[in-house]
Amino acid sequence: MTTAADYSEKIPNNVSLHEDRRLQRALESWQPNFLSWWDSMGPALPTRDVYLRTAINVGRDGWAQFGHVPMRDYRWGIFLAERDPGRMIGFGEHKGEPAWDKVPGEYRAELRRLIVVQGDTEPASVEQQRNLGATAPSLYDLRNLFQVNVEEGRHLWAMVYLLQAHFGRDGREEADELLRRSSGSLESPRILGAFNEETPDWLSFYMFTYFTDRDGKYQLGTLKESAFDPLSRTCEFMLKEEAHHMMVGTTGIDRVVERTAQVMVESDTDDVAGLGVVPLPVIQKYLNFHYSVSLDLFGGDTSTNVANYYTAGLKGRWLEDRRRDDHKLTGDGIMVDALTEDGEIGQAEVGALIGLNTDLRREYIADCQSGVNRWNKILADAGLPQRLALPHVAFNRKVGAFSGIEASPQGDKLGPQEWERRKGAWLPTDVDKTYVRSLMQPVHERGKIAAWIAPPRHGINGKPFDYDYVHLS
């Protein structure tokens, strides 16, 4: 079982940090740097306190408490899910052996890299969302933004703990680097491309939390299967918090689509630009962009590195224990996206180990479709014929088999000139972005909401929408 959470410590934790004074000192020396980063790169809107959820327990009896907290005083901590003392490795060449409590020397570099890449995404999204508070459509939405921000900060702490606890000087140096890189920086950008993109408006924020945080769900899900038990338990707990981030995105887009549909019906027109809401074609363009950028986060369609991670037991598949195969995959195959010999969009068969990125990406795509189905039901219930859709996997790709070509959202291959001529119909243009930003007038008054988005159906933790979720400075 996991040690009970200790909130008397400077760093709240359930990993018995007080028993390892060297590690405790290392983390306490990192803490001021984290707070300095938070002050300079975290939420820019001045607040007194925010109605936040704070982790207090990882067990089945509940793990969160709610209350108004000054964000800088949020109890960022280190929490691992309960330990299963009998846990066995579930896949790869070590299948059936006891899970590792320590990092095997032969896998040290690979495990460190996996943790660093995951850790780098956590502060990156906070940086991307830094200025959104100034244009929040309601105090409810503002509170959700800040909840996402503090939890991403805690996820950074979780990865830094693993680095400092298990990787010595190299881990301490990597932990420092996580605060030196910054989203969009020309000199020291974040590692993954999607985390260097702007999040300049709330429609982008909802799309990010729906599509990009959903990628995070699947990446954490594969790391939860890891034979390295501290990483597995860390990611299992992080997934509890990640679910809230995706809920913010799912219901946020719900409410944007709902409000646009209301105005379309009330005005009896498809052309609602200028009527204070986001037109459906613009919503589709934002969807196209964030979905295609998030697909790239899964890496190439084939990957020897990922095959090696799986064989070594470092990173599994989504819901590994539900797979009906030998969990070694040495003789299995999979069809992956590929260009044919004549350069057309098609597929090719490769070994299942080499195609693990494709396996994970397809799980993600199916999950993304569930949100599109929700949004289309809102349109159907409003009596409207328009529908939103996920673009083809070849559309707007910068990584993988289709990175060297251009394709329409329907999957038709395009020449460079035709792409340049038509891409403004499929991706947000400067005009679209300017229009969306023009809608982003802040509503910081209790119980009020901006006109471009519908109110939520429920508040937070049983509270009504009309609640003082955020006290501004």
C-alpha cells in the first residue's frame, strides 16, 4: 500500500520523502526555482484565491479536497498510486518477472528520456495558457483554467521527483532544464512541436484540452504499463487529474457549438459571423488544426525506438492487460499509413512492434471521434443539417508517412500550389483568428457569461454556476 499523504512537509507527498534527506534537500532546493518559474511564466491574471481541487489521498476513499486557495500557495506535491507488491511485468521480454523498483542500468538512458519528454509537456501547456485569464468568458471557466494550470504544475513535480530520485546528477540537471526551456522560445523551445504553438484564445484552449491533453492521456496510459513501477504508479495517479483537463475541453466545445447553434436557429442563417458567436466553419478549422497537430505527437507511423521500449518493458500499449495476444508481438503484423510506390496515400504491412505508434494513434482517433459525435448531436438536436468531422490522417501532417505531402481534409492528395491556394478554407486564417479574438471580451462578474458560449449545465463540486469561483486581486 502507499504511504499516507504527509501535508506537514514543505513538499506534500506520499513517498516518505522525509526518509531520504538527500532527495528531500535536492527537491527543496528545486522548489524556489519552480516558484520563480510559476511567478514569471504561470497565470498572468492577478488573483487573491481560486476554488481549487487539491490532491490529499490516492486511495479509493477519495483523493481531493476543494477550497479557495491562493494559487502560489497551492500544495504541489508528489503522489504515486497505491503500490501492488505482487505486480508483474505484463509485456515484452521481461513478461512475468517482478516489476522494477529501481532503474536497470541497461535502460537508464531510455527511461530518463521518456520521463524528460513527458515532463517537458507539463510546464509547456501552462506557458501556452499564461494570458488566457485576461479574456475568460466566466469565473467558472477561469477557475477551470487555473485548475488545469496547477495540476500541470503538479505533474511537473511528479516527473522531477522521478528524475531526482532515480537518476542522480543527470536527473538533477534534467530537472533544471525543464524550467529553462519555454514554449515558443527560439533559443530553448519545448521538445514537442505542439507545445510551442500559441494558445491565444479560449476556442484554442478548449481544442487544446480536448485534443492535445487527450494525447497526454494515451501517452500516460502507455507509461502506466511500464515495468519501472515508480513511473507506472506516478502516471496512474496523473491520469485521474488528466480526466478533468479533457472534460474542460469536451464540455467547452459543447458549449461553443451549442451557443452557435442557438444563434443560427434564432437568426435563421448559417452566416453568423458578426453576430457575436463562432461560425461553424471556423470551429471546424480550429478542430482541423488542433487534431492534426496532436496526431503528430504520436511520432512516426513506424518506430524502432518504440519497438525497443516495448520489448524492454519500458512503455506498453493502451490497456495492455486487455489485449488478447502474447504481449510480445514478435510474430505479429499491423497495417500502417504509408505512401505507395507511386507516391499515393495508402497503407503497408509492418511488424506489430515497429507499428506500435500506429496502434496507439488509432486508439486516440477513435476516442476523438466520440467528441465529434457529441458536438454533432448538439447540432442535430437544434435541427441543423451541418456536421463537424475529423479530417483525414494525412491532412496537415508534419511528422510521419504523410509529412512530405499535402492532403485535403477528405484525404485527396494535393500539389503544393493547390494546397497554398486552398488551405485557408481548412485551417484558421489570420482573419479567422482576429475574429475569434474579437469575441474574447472578459466576463469576470459572478454568474455572468460571454455571449459567444453557452453556460455549463453543472458547476464545480456541486456548486452552482453562480458561485464565486475566483476572487480577483
